[in-house]
Amino acid sequence: MATRWGICSAGKISHDFTVALKTLPAEDHQAVAVAARKLEDAQEFSRKHNISKAYGSYEELARDPDVDVVYIGNIHPHHLKACLLFMNAKKNVLCEKPLAMNTKEVKEILDSAKRNQVFLMEAVWTRFFPVSEEVRKLLAQREIGEVKMIRSEFGIPLLHRPRLVEKELGGGALLSLGMYCLQFVCMVYNGERPESIQATGVCLDTGVDETVIVTLKFSEKRMAVFTYSSSMKLPNDAIIVGTKGTIQIPSWMWCPTSLIVNGKETQYPLPEPCLPLNFHNGTGMRYEAEEVRQCLLKGLKESPVMSHSDSLLLIELEDEIRRQVGVVYSQDCL
Ligand SMILES: NC(=O)c1ccc[n+]([C@@H]2O[C@H](COP(=O)([O-])OP(=O)(O)OC[C@H]3O[C@@H](n4cnc5c(N)ncnc54)[C@H](OP(=O)(O)O)[C@@H]3O)[C@@H](O)[C@H]2O)c1
């Protein structure tokens, strides 16, 4: 039986996610309903994507008995409220990253998932690309020996997008861009908490972070460094340096389609989208969707690849980076 998806919000990433679902077999994945704050937006989205039900409120989607799992694609200051709404209605949830604005909010979401006994995953899509799977396999086999250093970057000029600039829209480059580098470091070092973390950067006049360099020190003299920016294009690759070699992920490291292991490159092409996409390699969200399906079929409440503790570590480190750079959201003051 197909996994029946409800789509929460009719914005840019919801569009790409729904296109990505169409690259998977229809007998496995179906978008059955969409909800937006305005009914007309949901109706337009449903026409474009051939989805049978359109709702003008998220509450109606939460009540739909035909929905197995809700994909939450609204902006992050509203993730907490949406997650609680759907999970209290006993819906499984795949929520866009960042799961929420700070550790306090993420803990509330994780508690709710446990209390309601539903599946919940932060949509860190990068982790489910075949390239990332291959990286984890190579590391487990110690193909490059002991990892000593990780470097990565995510920078694109996005200051024309209010969502990256305005605080009340969840602005700031860490939660939108830098988190991809951070999650990469956390994945490679297997969820280990760093011994120390240092962030230096510049902020916009709106009080959110624009360009930041973060260095992390782990046990056994292992290091990581990453740079993120919402104002400039960076090389956008990643490299893992081990005692016996290197693994390189060429641009774009957050949605990778090639891998260079000790100089030898392999390509991992994505399927073509049926409609134009808003974001690079958007059809790559198919892999996280399939992960959700497999977890649901197994009766799991979290994914072992992007677990609740992975989300918690990520947001705790993000809070610390923001603290050092001096970014305070209204949600931090509640
Ligand atoms: N995985 C990825 O690669 C990726 C890429 C981009 C973004 N994202 C994440 O996806 C989320 C959405 O990003 P997006 O670029 O798709 O954003 P967007 O198109 O600007 O907005 C998405 C939706 O959020 C709701 N929304 C927008 N402004 C709002 C406001 N002021 N108050 C309440 N709700 C509002 C709207 O929902 P309605 O349609 O219901 O009105 C809108 O359609 C963000 O959390 C972002 O971090 C992930």
C-alpha cells in the first residue's frame, strides 16, 4: 500500500518535495492532500500537482483520516506549532529543517512525538542521498583511515530573500545554510559532541547572521571547520581528511551527486523533475521520503540515520553558534 502524504503549506519547498515524490513509484508514495493558510493557494497547488484534496487550514489536514504522514514545509518559526498540531492528531511527521528555532522548541517537539507515539524526522535530506550513504559506508570500512579533519562550505547570495534576512521569518544563514555543514560534521563524527566550538562572524542590520566561520575540536585531536554565508557564493564543497586518504564531495555538498575518493570520482545522477524546481537538485528529496516510508513500514518512530538525538545535538550546537555570534530570536526570550 502506498504511503499517503499530506503536504502542509503550498510554498517553494513543498512544491519541490511534491515533485520529488513523483519520481518514486506511485504504488509506494502518493500526495493525497495539501493545506495552506489560504484555500486558493492550496487549490492552485493541488491543481498543479494533481492532488485530490485541498484545505484552507492546517487543522483540516490534521483531521483527514486518509493521511499517513504530513510533510511540513512552512517557514521555521511556525514549525513548532505545526508539528504539535499534526502529532497531537496522531499524524506521523516529516518536518523541514531546522526542526525549530531553538533547543527549547525542539525538545517540545521531541516530547510530543514520544507522547503521541508517532514517527517524527527532521528533513535533513542530505543524509539520504546515495552519496551520503556511500560516505558512511566508506567511513565504517575505514577506507581513509582515522578521520582527522573535516572542511565544508555553504554560501550563496540570498539577501534578496526576506526569509533569510528578517528575524521574524526565521532569518539568519545558520538555520538555512550553515546547518548543512554542521550536520555533515556531526554525521562524519557519528553524533559525537565536540569538546569545543568557536564561531566568528558578521551579522546583518536586522540582527541575523550573514557570514560565519565555525571551528570545532573533537576528542583525539580531531578537527572540523566550516564557513557559511547568505551574501556570497562559496566553493560549496566538503572534504574529509583521514590518515590514509581523502573523501571529497564537490559542490553542492548539501545535495551531492558526485563523490571523489582518493582522487577517483563517481557520479550519482538524480532523476529529472516533471516540473521546474525552486532549489538545486530538489528531486533528491525522494530519498528522505523513501526513508520515511521504510521507517513507517518497520514501525519505527524515528530514523536511525537522522534520529531525535541527532536533531537535538544539531540545535544545541546551533544555539551555541548563535550565542557566540550574537543572534537572539524572540523565541529565545519566551
Ligand atoms: N531542504 C531544503 O533544501 C530546503 C530548501 C529551502 C527551504 N527549506 C526549509 O523549508 C522551509 C520553507 O522554505 P521555503 O523557501 O519553501 O519558504 P516559502 O516558500 O517562503 O514559505 C513556505 C510557506 O511558509 C508559510 N509562510 C510564509 N511566510 C509566512 C508568514 N509570515 N507567516 C506564516 N506562515 C508563512 C506559507 O505557508 P502557506 O502556503 O500555508 O501559506 C508558505 O507557503 C524553511 O523552514 C526552510 O528552512 C529547506
